[in-house]
Amino acid sequence: MGDSDLKSKINSAEGKTPVLKQAELDYMKIIEQKNLERVQKLQQISRRNRITGCAIGAGVFGIYLYSIYAVKQETFLDDFEEPVKVQQ
């Protein structure tokens, strides 16, 4: 069983290529156009998702920085003096 036993899908010995009908060509063009529209729509959705993700991330990071800044300003614990213990 060598490779010579298998037939090729396109018979290149005759030199003929399969000819597509006009209806098949039109259908292929329609499918290509629909696929292009689908890809463009998915790219727009992906771009919007990245922008939304960056906006949410920036908001979270801003809240985090504000929280750190607000905590650094609190000084009521820095001036805390222990009360004098009364010995009895």
C-alpha cells in the first residue's frame, strides 16, 4: 500500500480546475461580506470592552489612592497619650 494507491482529490493530470457556477460565486461573496461585518462588529465590541475595563480600573485605582491619602491624614491616634494610672 503505497501512496500510488490513493487518488488525489483534484485530478491534476487532466489540467482542469473545478469551475464554480455563478450562483456559487455570488453565495461566496455574500458569505464573505457577512463574515466581514461580523468581524468588524466583534472588533467594536472588543474595543468598547477594553475602554470600559480601563475606566473601571481607573476608578478603582482612584478610590484606592484616595483611601490611602485619607488614612494618612488621620492624626488622632498619633497624639494619643495614655492616661496616668492612679496607684492605690
